[in-house]
Amino acid sequence: MLKVSLSLFLSGLFLGSGPCLVSCGPFLVSFIAGNKKSIRQSLWIWFMFSLSRIFAYLVLGAIAGFLSQEVIHQTYYGIISKYIFLLGGMFVMVIGVLMIFNKNSQLKICNILQEKLLKKETKSITLFGLIIGFLPCAPLLGILTYIVLISANVLKGVFYSLSFGIGTLVSPLIIMVICASFISKLLGSQEKLYTIFQRICGLIILFLGAQLVYWGLLS
């Protein structure tokens, strides 16, 4: 059991420094740099994102330990995946739009959403972590299939998923998050330049959300 856990931890370490870094990095860096977050706030955002993503892995691990491989493939990666992509993509797009029009919107709904999502970033970043954690991808499919084959019960499925999740926690993403806070601090004193930079970050996030929606429509 310990050998299996170690192999899953190393798998999480590898994926957290590769595919997971590519999928999560652009959003987190753009979100932090575009919202003037300090190093302490940036690390908190990274921690909450990682914690919520690991929670999603635990849920999937429990399901994998209870269900069969066929159910995982046909249900989660067939029926449910489409809605995860679509709803997750639309949420990310909303974040991007709010960052683009921050301080310039005359619409009441935009001001309310900015208050709930941008100014209270813990809620939005936790939700994004859950979206990423549940988001179907080839590496995660492989891990879940492996857990299905080796898990005799739900408890083992959760334990193995936790080993994988902790591995993804040790990632160069934390360095990117700290660098993003430095960029934010560097440009923060130049309001006009920072406004342009913030909108560019918003456009990046909007594009990432649109990409998720597109993948959902194709699935």
C-alpha cells in the first residue's frame, strides 16, 4: 500500500510540474497579477486553490474505489464531463470580463459580481480549484483508472487520491504565484499602466474560459 501511495505521489509531482502547471498556471498568474495581490495574499490564493483541487481528487477517488472502470468512463467522462467544461468555462469567462471592466462598469450586476468574486477572491479561487479538480483530462483519467484497478474499497480510493493530490501540491506553480505578486507590486504605482495590464490579464482569463466552453461543446 505504501509503495502504491509513493508511486501516486510521484505521479502527482510529475503531473503537477507539467500538464497541471500548464492548465492552472495561466489563470492563477493572471488572476493574482491582475488584482494587486501581495505575496501573503498570493500564497493564500494558491493554498485555497490547491486545497479545493485536492478535495475534488478525494471525491473522485472515493467514487473510483466504489464504482467500476466502465462506469467511470461512460458516466463521468461521457455525460458529466460536457457540463463540467461548459459551466466551468462560463464561470472563468465571467471572472475575465469582470477584470476587463473593473472600475469602469455602470451595470449594477457587474458591481455585485465584482464584490462577490473579485474582492472576495477566496470564494472564486476555491470554486476554480474544484472546477480544475473535477475537470476531465487524460492524465487524471489514467490515475482514476489505476485507482479503480487497485482499490478494494472507498477508503483505499480516497487514500490513493490523497497521495496523488499531495504530489500535485509540490509544484513550480508556487514560484509563479510569488512572481505574479511581484509584477503586481511593480506596476501598482502606475495606475494607467496597471489598468492596461489588468485588462490584458482579464483577456487571458476570458480566452481560457472560452476554450473550456469550446471543449465542452465538442465533447
